[in-house]
Amino acid sequence: QVQLVESGGGLVQPGGSLRLSCAASGYIFRFNTMGWYRQAPGKQRELVVAITSDSSTNYADSVRGRFLISRDNAKNTVYLQMNSLKPEDTAVYYCNIFPVRAGAYWGQGTQVTVSS
């Protein structure tokens, strides 16, 4: 059974921090590059950062230096530490494999709202 369960979102003031978690099915997680994606209102879903099975990373320019991705292969979980949050980071955040295939299953995501 496919499982992608994101959590940890919330409302935070500009400059604040949040830590997101994503629990994935073992067969999704194992050996796969995992990514955090986000979709802001009225915009397409975009890749924020990806992490390979051996923890090499690739960040979007908009979050580099502020966000930190990590994974725990024993727990089939990927994390996203988000610091120095900006209003433009407001979005629903999702995790999935990277690259994601057309028609792939998506979890419910977790809402991140950055506002004063």
C-alpha cells in the first residue's frame, strides 16, 4: 500500500522555523531519491529540494541556505528543517520520490503559512 504522510506544518511568523516530516512506505522510500515539493495558491507544484539514498542533496535557489533536508532510512522518513521562513514560502508541502512520475500518488500534504 502506498503511504506518504506529511506532518509538521503550521502558522509561523516571518523569520521563524518549522520542521516537516514525511513517513513513506518502505518500497517507495528505499533506494529512491526523495523530494520535498510545494504548491502555493494559484501556482504549480514545484520541487523544493531532493535527497538521494546516500544523502546527496539538491536545493532550489529560493531555499538554499535556509532549508535543510535529511532522511532516516531506518524509519523510511524524510525531514525538512525550514529556517528564516518568508511569506513566499507559504504553500502546501508534499513529499514524493524524485523525479515523480505522471499520475503518481500524492499524500495530503501539510500546510505551511508564514504570516505576521
